[in-house]
Amino acid sequence: MKKPRLLRRKKHRVSKIGLPPGALVYVGNADTKNLAKPKVSKIIYDASGLVECELSIDDLANFKRDDTKKVWLNIHGVHDAALIKQVGDLFHLHPLVIEDILNTEQRPKIDEFDEYIFLETRLFYYHAESMSTSSEQISLVLGHNFLLTFQERSTGAFEPIRERLRATRAPIRDLGVDYLAYALLDSIVDRYFSVLEEVSDASEILEEQLFKSPTNAELHSIHQLKHSSIELRRAVWPLREVINCLTRNEKGFFKPATMPYLRDVYDHTVNFIESLESIRDTLSGMMDIYMASVSQRVNLELRALTVVAMLFMPATLIAGIFGMNFRHMPWTDHDNGFWYALAIMTGIALVMILIFWRRQWLSSKS
């Protein structure tokens, strides 16, 4: 089995000591030069139709909100602090909200304001070759007639939702942006289940390999899967509380018709956590299996060495006795004395091998 390669995205934390609250500093991938240029896509829709386009910096500066239509503004790439600030100023976002969007190491959270709700979560991807996961931060700002989404990179994660909006006579266009926010959250949670299935399948394959011939590669894979399960748990536990807070709908941003769908997403997160805990227990058991297999293999090797040593011990004893420098020793003057000594050594060794075989000490499966 090929040893999987660790996937770790290099992080860059800028010291913010002494900076005032709301200081706009990007915290994320250190290699910002190789990151794609941020893109801003706009979708304006209502029951009658949809208009979709990409906005340049100049277009964004001249953008005017139309409260009569529903607006979805999606930003790919959050490493451009000036762009994020421009979007924040356009929709009157709090400086602390903009700061949280730029900090891609946030845990899932929710902040409620009078004009909008801000929430953050993470979107996960599974890498089969290395048995590891990677993630990106997703930030959502839900207003009464607009939705802002911020993604670290362009991955097409929300493309199925866009296809639903583009469809002719799409029911989703008849509903508000609150339902669109639900649809995005539901797609994120569905992606969690997809990643969980990949981790579960990998753990089952790995468990079969452990019973055959455990190696250091399997141990490495176990650590990778355990790390992935920890990352998933770290993201979903607070997300459950975020969605639970949304179901209370204290600010009234979600319509009554959308509430059952939000409660369904909450049930999905609870189900996910239960399934994840089951996989975590399985991985812990696999570690015990690996350690037991290694211990058994070591015991078999030590037993083999012990058997070999015991076979040579009588011969060593006889050779030591006949090697003593006494003047009168039995068989020292006999013509066949040497062969008699070898015959005794061989006879004792054969008897010991017979005893070991009768007790099944020579079997690798015992």
C-alpha cells in the first residue's frame, strides 16, 4: 500500500497586536500570490426571471440595490481586503463582520443585527489519495431582500443551486432569499454527508487490510482518518448550534414557510454527528486492532528466536562440557567421540523440535 501524502494548507497569521477592533487584515493562505483573482458574481431574480452576470470593481462601485428584487451576490476569494470592505460598505456591514470574513480560521458562528444575519461555516472536500480532508470558510450575510456569500476559492460548490435558479419556472425563484440561504446551508450539510461516506468507505477498506498484514502505512492512514473526523466534528458541532439559533428566528429573517426546512437541516446535523461518532469509535477500535496485531507479530518473532536459542542451548552445554581442560574426559581418546557428541546434540534437538511441534509452538497461527 502506497504511503499517503499529508495535505496541509500553509496558514498565515498576521500579528494583530495593538490593532483596533475591526482592523481589516486577511488571515488565511500565506501564498496569496498564487491565489486566483477574486470574482464577484451577481444574480438578481424574481418570479418572472433571472439576470446573472459578473461584476468588475467599477461595476461594484456603481452597483445600486433594488429592494423590489432579490439579490444574491457571491464573492470568490476573500484575500482582497479592499474588495471585501467595498462590498461591506455597499451593504452597510459592521466592521467586525468584515473582519470575521477576512479571518478564514473562524469557527462556525452566527451574529444577528437589525438589518441582517451573519453566519459562518465550513465546506469540506475529501482527498481519496491521501485519505485527508480540506476545507474552506463560507460566510453568509442574509438581509431582508439580499444574500451575500463569501468563499475562499472558486470550487463550484454552489453550482447546483445556481442551476435550480436558472431552470425555467423554477419554484425557488418564487420564494425569498431566506429560502435561498436555506438551500445553500442544505447543500453544505449534504457535502458533509458525502465526505462522511468517503471516510466511512476508506475506514472499512483499511479495517480489512489491518486483519491481513498491518504496516506503518495503515497506521498513517488511521491517523489521517482520525484527523479528518476531528476536523469534521469541530465544524459540525458549532454548526448545529448555529442552525438551532436560526430555527428560533428571533429577528424574523426567515418566513414561516421556510422554518420546517431549517428544522430538517438541524435534524441532518444531529444525524451527522451521531454517524460521525460511530466512525470515530470504529477508528479507535482500528488503532487497537493495529496495536494488537503488531504485538502479536512481535510475540511470534520473539517465540521463533526463543525456539532457535533453546535448540542450540543443549549443544552449547555439551560443547562447553567437552571443552573443559581436564586431563581425563570421557570419549576424548575414543576414535568416534566427536561423532558421539554430535549425535547427542542432534538427538536432543530433534526431541525438543518434536515437543515444540506437539505444543504447536512452531506454528505462526498459534
